[in-house]
Amino acid sequence: MKDPEAAQRKRDELREAEKKEVIQAVAALMIPLSLFLSCVIFAGGAFLIVNHEPFGYFMIGLTAAVAVAAFVALIRFHNGYRAKGYVPGEDGSIELESDEASVDEASEEAAEKSETTEERIPVEK
């Protein structure tokens, strides 16, 4: 029998991984959008400064704040659950890649490679 607490922890971790996946998807859209908007705000601020409007300096300051926030978000973009092997499936649900299946596949591949390499290597007697 499996431990019910371990199963609950795994479900909680999968739920948390799904949340992080959504956050990463939103961040992937918001970072370029915020950088584009900071360029537009800067252009407006530069236009106002050229026309001797003091509000232009505020807009350029706002541009700096938005750009810094976008770059901070870009640096913190990493999703740690993907590094652990939690990847979305075709239907969008997230599952842990099973280690047992990958170990079995790896051992089968290693056995096939060793058999084929023994056939290819000529042995001189």
C-alpha cells in the first residue's frame, strides 16, 4: 500500500506545479508587453520634454520603473518545477515523468547499444 500522506504531498506538489506553469505562461506574455509599453511611454515623455512640458520627466521616470520591473521579472522567470521533471502533457495537465520507466528504458537502450557495438567492433585474433 502507498502512504496516503505521500500521495497527498504529491497531489499538492502537482497542483503547485500547475500554478507555476500558469504564472510562467502569463509572465512570458507580460514581459515583452511591458517592455513595448515602456518604449511607447518613453516616446511620449520625450515628445513632452521637447515641447517643454514638465510631465515628460515623470513619463520617462515611469519608463525606467517599468523597464526595471520587466528585467527583474525576466531574471526571475525560471520555473523550478520544470527542472524537477514536472512538464505539461498534451491535455495541459502536469504529471511527473516516472523515474522507473525512464530507468527501464535507459537500461534497455544501454543493452541494445552494447550488443550493437560488440557486433561492429572487429576483434583480431
